[in-house]
Amino acid sequence: METVNTLLLSLIFAINMQSQTLAYAESNAIPTCTNPDGGKKSENNKTETVRFTYEVYGEIPVKETVFEETHYLGSEITDKWNTFRISYTQEYEISVGLSSSVVEIRKPAVYNSVIKVDKYLKKAIRKNEISEEDVRKRFAHMLDCANVICTENNTTDLERVVAAIKEPMAILEFFDKIVLVTL
């Protein structure tokens, strides 16, 4: 009888904590989106922009890597790039059957968009279509945003919008509009 009472109290406590967590998440939703559909026409026929804002407590963390991959845009980008790679990919070794590994990608829409923009920028710099200094600044912001988004919970609207954008420069412009608020 005492065990049943303990279980019931534990269940009531767990339900109470879950409802408090959900209420907090709804009232303090960090990602804000003024238009999750990606830019509908408004009454005055102007396209509304999607705006996402994320809060950052302190500095954006840089993770240490075992195997550091040097980035073509320099050491500042290299640290952010390696943090991005570590944050978004998880490799699992499979011991059953053939010896191999599986790589799991967190938030594939964001990951794939950053990879697409990186490849595009590398080609554009090589062809002298874009200034390297401008690209370095914008890509650093994109990596900062991606590294913050990786740990956020409410990113489905952002992921949907990013997945719908096909052009690399449009993806970069979208990330330029993401605001990171440092607290």
C-alpha cells in the first residue's frame, strides 16, 4: 500500500513538473517568428520578412575537437566550423554485421543549408565573385546562428523556412536576418 502511495505521489509530481515546464516554454518561447510562412504578401502588397530571435547567455561556446578541420576562411571560422561539425553530427559504431559506422545529423535542414552555403562560397571566392572579407563576416554570423539553433528546442518553423530556400545566397541572406541577443 505504501509503495502505491509513493508511486502515485511521484506520478502527480512528474505531471505537475511537466505542465509547469510546458507553461514556461509557451510563455517564454525564445524563437520568435513574425511570419512563419516565409514572406506572405501583406495588405499594402509588401513582403513581410521572417524574423527569428534567439537569446545567447554569455559567449557562443566553442567545442574542442579531436581532429580539427582547417577552414578556408581562416582560424576564426575554423573554430566555429569545427563546433558546427561536432554539434550537428554524431557518429555511432555498429558492431553487428559489417564493421561500419552511422552518422546521425541533428536538424538536417539547418545542417544541409550551412553545407550548401559553404560549398557555394568556396567556389564564389575562387572565381573572385565575392569579397573574402565580406564572406568571412557573414559566414561567421551564419555559423554562430547555426551553433545556437542546434541547442534550441523550438526550431521547427525556422527549419521549415530554411528547407524551403533553395539558393545559397538566399539562405545566407535569411541567416543574416536572424538576431542573436546576448544576455
